[in-house]
Amino acid sequence: MAEHITVLTTTDSREAAEALARSAVEARVAACAQIEGPVTSVYWWEGEVQTDQEWRVLYKTPAARYDALEAHIRSVHTYDTPEIIAADIARGSAAYLSWLDRETTTPAT
């Protein structure tokens, strides 16, 4: 298993994507989040094929923070079944990966 991951979710508006991104970074469960969109999603939901515009939120975080990030996304997401998928970061610059670690550690108070 990689030490660092990206985690992807989608949502139905730019404003919702910004709220998801900001809240995760503020909670330090992700060091950063990028928003892309709109994208067109085609999927099964409640027995029918749906087509909608969505916005992607891509988080970067240490793998050890995945459970906390998933719990955070579930707690603030508006979807009944949000997409939450993770992919390993196989390689990355040492400085960047170190930054991910630092920014997802709660500062001492």
C-alpha cells in the first residue's frame, strides 16, 4: 500500500464542491483538494439511467488519513451514496509528499 493517496468524490454543483473541498482541508483530513467540472455523468440510480452534470473533487492525503476523510465526506455530502474512491500515489516529490503529511496533522494548541 502506498503512503499517500488521492480520493475522488463528485457532487451536483460548484458551490457544493467548494464546500466539500474547503471543509476537508479545514478539518485537516486532506492537505488540498482540486475541483473540476462540470463533467457529464451517466449512471444507474433507482432503476433508471440518469444523466447529470457533476463537479469532481480530488483530495490529496496520507493513506493513514483515508478513514477520517471518508467519514468527513459522508458526514457533509448531500448524496445518499456519494462516490468515494481512492487511488495510490505511487511516486511523488519528497517535498510535496512531506507537505501532505504536515498539512494533515492537527497543529498543537
